Amino acid sequence: MDLHHYIEEGRPFTGRKLDKLISFLKDQGLRYDSHISYSLLLHDQYGQIIGTGSRDKNVLKCLAVSSQLQGEGLMNTVMTKLLSEAFQSGFQHLFLFTKPQYLSVFRGLDFYPIIQTSEILFMENTRDGIQTYLKKETQNFEASSGKRTGAIVMNANPFTLGHLHLIKQARKDCDDLHVFVLSSQDTYFPPNLRLQLVLQGCKDMDHVFVHGSSDYLISHATFPDYFHKDEQTAQKANGDLDLQIFCQYFKEAFHINVRYVGEEPFCGTTAAYNQRMLELLPANGIEVKVLPRLTNGDVPISATQVRACYEEQNWKALRLLVPDSTYEALIQRPR
């Protein structure tokens, strides 16, 4: 690094330093992301911020250098430090979100494009990483373009009777059904447990294949919200990014031609995403079917209800909302 430059680190920054970071990002046309665990600031010899980068687990974000100094290798300096810190923190497989015009910059740093829209470029530091993941996930069944092959994508935080009902209803409508459990760490229950609960709940169902989504189907917590001036615009752009990944990679690998989703009466973000799905997927040869939610009395069963019962140790109420396998796992799990 140039002797006139120095780096300041935060885990993450707070107070006045955070205010300065937010102001610098705004000057570069970005917003500060709400999910960040580590940030660095690159200063010039006068203490002015000339570059920044942040990380949330294995996702690099809020990457920027001063618009007056682009082309001087400052992003290399930011990325070298970010990568070193990420590797020291135990993250080897890394992803980043940036603007499409910076493709060549990050290709020069050994990142490879996964998907891009007009506004967002999603990259990883593993060549053909998504193809390797999909090859592994498809090796245990015979994919056929002649079948009616369905998909469900879920958080399952945790797996409820509502999720099980959705899977059963979808399975009646198709030959093979693939259930992808989002791998986000930003959930109440950890991804390994959530995946195991879905696997246990579906173990006796023929032609239902359960997959962890790795990092390629994007949860709302992972979506970048720093490229746009308002949250609504960000949600739409991020939904488009996720759905393009699904259409370009998952549809082709699994020969998916129908995607199932439950009605969403509670979460506005999910409801908007589902609406976008209804607009985009049919144009890519994927039918979208919205199925009624299972209710407990007059109230649709939700993972939010289950988490509340778990917090309150209301095992009697919990028993009415989840499959046996989920119930046994939760009552035995330390709180």
C-alpha cells in the first residue's frame, strides 16, 4: 500500500466514523447496508476517505472508491485487505455485489460473474462455483424435460405444518418436486437445523427432493439494499436478480417448469416478491401456482407463530403448528 494511504477498521463502525462512511457512500451513489459485520476505510495522507469496503459473513459489499481517484488501483488496496480479513475470519468462498461497470475491475481480482441486471452484478471468487453446486445437487436423480417438475423455495425458519401442507399440495400437481431451503445465516434457527427439519419432514415422500440452496438463491437478508435511493426500488431490483438466477441456472439444471408458493398475508416484502415472480417466471417458461395456506382455526400457520411459542416454551400450542419431527427437535434443543 502507498505510504500516503492508511486503513482504518471497524467491526462495524459506529458514531462519527459511521456517519463519515455513510456520507462517503452517498457521494458515490450508494447507501450503507444494514447487514454488515466488518468495514474498512481507506484514507489519504490528509485523513480524507478515498475508499471503503465491507463484509457480512462471506458477502463483500458497499465497495467504493472516490470518483475522482478511480483508475489508480485503490480498489485493489481495499480488496486485498478485505480478502485477507475474510480469510482470517474463516470465509474462503466469497461473494460480492457491485455495479456492472466494474466487471473488469473485479475479474482482475479473480472474481467471476454469476448474474447481472442493469443495476447489480453478483460475483464469486470460485470459477464455475454455481455450476459445480448444481452438478452435485442433480447427480442423484434423473432430470427429464418431459416431466412436470416443480420447485418450492423456503426459509423454513423452522419447518411447520404449513410448509408440509404446501409441499404435499404441490407434489399432487407434479411428477417431481424440488424443495430448496435457503442457506442464509441471518435466521432465528441456523441453516443446518432448518435443512435437517425439512429433510426429516419429507423423508417418506416419493419424488420430493430437498436441497440446501448454498448461497445462490438469495434471502432477503443477503439482498443488497445499497444501490437504490428507496427500499421499494431495492426490493424490486433484488427480486429480479434472484429470479434471474433461478431461471438461468436452477430451471435449466433441474428442468423446472412450475414453481409453487403459498399465499402471503403477513409480510409485505414477500408478497411483493411473489407478485414479481408472477410477472417474470411465466415469460421464462415457468408456471407459477399460488396455493392456499394451511390454517390453525382461522389463522394461517406461520413460522413466526412457531418461534413465539418456542420462545415462550408453550409446547402445547407449538404441538398444533409443526410436524412431529420438528416438535421433537425443538423441545430437545437448548435455548
